[in-house]
Amino acid sequence: MLKGPLCHENKACKEKRTLAIKGLTHADHQEPLFFVGAGTCGLGAGAGKTMKAIEAYCKAKGVAGAIIQTGCIGLCAAEPIVDVKLPGRARVSFSSVTEDKIPGLFDQVLKGSIPKEELLGQIVSETDRKWEGVPELKDHPFFKPQIRFVLENCGIIDPENIHEYIARRGYQALSRVLSKYKPEEVCSIIEKSGLRGRGGGGFPTGKKWQMALAMKSDIKYFICNADEGDPGAFMDRAVIEGDPHRLLEGLAVAAYAIGAGKAYVYIRAEYPLAIKHLESAIRDAKAAGLLGHNILDSGFNLEIVIKQGAGAFVCGEETALIHSIEGKRGMPRIRPPYPSTSGLFEKPTVINNVETLANVPFIILEGAEAFNCLGTAGSKGTKVFALSGMVNRTGLVEVPMGTTIRRIVYEIGGGIIGGRKCKGAQMGGPAGGCIPEQYLDVEIDYESLKQYGA
């Protein structure tokens, strides 16, 4: 671990960051690199056996390759996904690479031939030479309609390598906030962006932060709700597994904005891989001076604590969640007072979910306008959906607010298995509702879905 503020925007830190990135993110690799989607969905599809098969192949063939584990890129139906990157060439992604397919696939790719079977596409960069006749991954039918802010790094970087996150502008939003903005200015930027809570209620995020900032208290708390109790929902889990530093950066910016010195990530114990990656990310961020005492020499201190929940659905409700962290029975209480006034340990507290906080670094770096130019009049930016059920391409989808259900199911999801008719879509888990087929052309946002009972 290299210590020091590698995310500063001054010349010295940019030069230091460039050198660090070159050595720690395989920029000048001389051996083949094998990227394996090792999120929960990938491991469930056999990614562990695939990695063992890659190791056995390299040993038998004398190949000095390196295996790099990534999170889920979103296309869960195609797992195990394996990317191969030869020196100087673009990274190429393949689907459904079970252990028995490794010898045949690698025999071709390592000789410079890209087979069409199971080919998803190539990931093109400025420094690598493209493969002729190979489509780009971003043009795949699953990915082409998507705009990815939250899922930008998922499936691309090693989630346990902080330098890979820094290489993709990681922690620059935190650096900018601590060096240039007062807390009230951060709240104003988030308010102007139109970001609303992605946990269901859709309360304006900037307004919630401003309410907590205005409270006079020597102690304040920020809580990230990663409980995600709805059956079939796995958005928050996948983000933490694939890009934990994005959550930590968003949480650090949020804590600074309201004046909190301590934050909690409330996550269910059934997410062991997400917890492992989050613990690793917190350790590395502390070692790099990006969490803890006097972050980036700014005078801002922040401690982040992981609190594991027992999986009770009711603890997704914010007051029940607060009770759980306090060691009490996780039961909701009547409001007011609201948590922003009297929350955790009766101190001003803000609660946002993973997706909400994961949007924050983009908004800080690109500006409020870059976020609120997407979406509808009342629902700005993008939304991540867990697409599951009888569709051909299940997985995580991030699309602009206002996208129709039909487009998600048919264009991105590839339609219903066997060409059958879609009878309806369930939105929002048990607390949501079912949208029948005749309303599939409804544009998804907070207001429109309420009209149809979801």
C-alpha cells in the first residue's frame, strides 16, 4: 500500500498517481491477464472452478498469466464471465466460461485468434490496440441502452485494489470537496442535481442533508442503509462487491456535508463477500489517508463502522434500522421527530442507501447539471434495477429515469424466455406492486409508478 494523498489534483500528486497506477494496475503488463467475474452471481455460476481451471491451464502450458478477480459487470445471466487481455491488446470478454471451456478458449486467444462462440465484446482503451472484427462490449444489446454512473467500475476493476479505483478518478471528488467546498456548498450541489433517495421513498437528498446540517449538535451520524430486504433485489450488494470504494467516497462526502464524524454501514450478515470487500476497502482507505484522522490534511475526521444486521425485513425502515444499531429490537417508531432531528442515540442522523451515495462522486466531479440533464422533470439521473425472472438476460441494469419497463424487459433483457408474452412486472418487492402488460410503456420514475400502484 502506497501512503499519501494520491487523489489530490495538484501536479505533484498527479505525477505520483501516474507512477502508482502504472505499477499497480497492470498498465504495462508483459503477460496475459485473466479477469474473472467473482461476485456472488459469478461464484454461484462456477467462477471458483473456472479460476482453478485457469491456474491448471497456465501451469500445464507454462503461461505466466495473472488472474484478477472483479465484481459483477451486471450481465448475471452470462456468468461465469472471463476477460482475456494480451499485452498491448484490448481486453476481450467471454460469457458462460465454465471450467471445461478453458483449454479450447485459451488455446485460440493466446495465439491471437478471437473465437466468436460466447464472445461478448472487447473493452477498448486509449493505450491498447483493438481487435479487428470484434464488436465493443459497450455495443452489446444488454449494455448499449444503459448509462452507467453507479455501475461504472463494476466488473471492470479489482474491488480489493484501491489503486485501480484511484486510477479511474477515485477519491478525487472527496479531495475536491475537502479542499474547495464548505459543507453547505456540497449540500447545495446535491440539491441542484435533483438526486432523490434511491431506497424507495424518493426524498430529495440535498434537502435531507441540509436539514441535518442546520441542526446544532456536537455529534452527528450518517448511516448507509445496505440492508436491501426486498427479495430479488441485489443492487446494493453488487455495488459493494464490485466497487466498495465508490460507496466509501460517497459516504465520506456526505458525512462532511452534514458535519458527521462517524458513519455506519448497516448491511445484512447474509452478504459475506460484500462485507469482506467493504472491510478491505476501509483498511486500505485508512492506510492511504482517505479515511480516519485528518483526511487529506483537511482537518476532517471520519470513522466508518460496519454494523451487520440479522436480515429482518423491517430493518430496512430507517427508524427500525436505528434501533438495531443501538442494540434494541428493530421496530419502527412514530415520526416526528425525524432522524435528521433526533436519530441514532438521539443525535441528528441522515440515512441514505448504497445507490444514493454511489451517485455522489459523479455529481461532485461532473457537476449537478451533468446529472440532472438525464431523467424526467421530477426524477433526475439514472436508476439501477435488478432484472430477474423469465427474461433472457437477467442482471443489473442502470438506465436514465423515464425509461419504459418495456425497453428494460425487451431491449435490454432480450424479452421473455421462449418468446412468450410478458404478463407483467413486479416493481419494488413486497412493498411495491405489479404492473400489468398493458402498462409496460409507462416511463419509470417516482411519480408515474405511484399512479399504477407500484
